[in-house]
Amino acid sequence: MPKSPVGKFIDQRMEELGIPSVKQLAKMTGLSFSGLSKIRNTEMAMKSKTVEALAKALKCDYWEIKDLTPDEAPPPRQRKGVPTQFHKRQTICWDCKNAVPEGKRGCSWSRKLEPVEGWKAIETEVTRIDGGMERQIKSALVIECPLFRPDAEEPKKEPQTNEPPKWDGKIYFEDELDALGFARARWGT
């Protein structure tokens, strides 16, 4: 039995239209079975494409479904021990070359879970599930670190000039024009 208002509506329309299963509805909408099950069982905001696909398959008005969904996603889950202004923030470790110790790469945190000297971090707890058991593990939200090395190097930008680029008379694809610095507006798009 679905728990959300949208889920109840979906089940009612499926019954009225003779749609035999959620799996069949998933095929009709192009949504995944697990995604559709999540929509039926939790109150969640949905993308307009999802609402459109459901409305088409269930032969109803877009707003019949949209009015049953929350206007926006629920607030992010509160992280224990983290000040509110950092709740949406991820640790910089995920974007660091030293996150995975390999050869000369790595740091005391990625190798032994020991704090890096000189970093700015907030101590946190992370919930891990091992063998069906929940455990709280000490972790850190790293904000600044002296050993931080970005994963991907920023591409070097060409020096900017105030002169517009000159057309050489050749025919280019749109992405090539963008790379050459031509504004699309000049080309009527």
C-alpha cells in the first residue's frame, strides 16, 4: 500500500485504467521500477518530465499529479556536530588527489584516519551500515588542508582581448565557433 498522496493517486488511476502492475507502469512512463516505487512511497518533489510522463501514462492532467507533490525537496539531512552553514558542503577530500593513497600520494587522513597537521576541519560522525548493523564512525568535514591537491587541473585559459575574433571564411560547427570565441547571437541562435 503506497504511503504518499501521489502513490495513492497512482494506484487509483492504475486500477481505473486496468494497468496490472507498477512494473507495467514503469515501462509505459520510461521511469525505473525503483524510482517509481520511491515516488509511490515517499513524499518527494518531482521533475516536471517525471510528472508529464506519469500524467500521460495515467491519462490525467499534469496538475492532478503536480498538486499532490511537495513544491521543493526536503531540507538536507542534519549532520551531527556540523554547524548549519556547512550542512550542504562536502569535504574537500573528495576532490583531492591525496584521497586515495597510492605510491607517493595520500595523507595521514587517507592512510590512517589521523588528522592532517594544519588543516581546518570540523569533527563529525558518519553512519555506516555493516552486515545490517548501523555504526557511528568519527569523521571530518575538511574545509582547508595544506596537503590538498585538486584532482583535475584547471584548463589554461587563453588571454582575453577586447577585439572580436575575425572570421576566416571557413564553415564551422557551433561548438567550434564557441571555442573560437564567436557569440552565438551573431549567428542567429
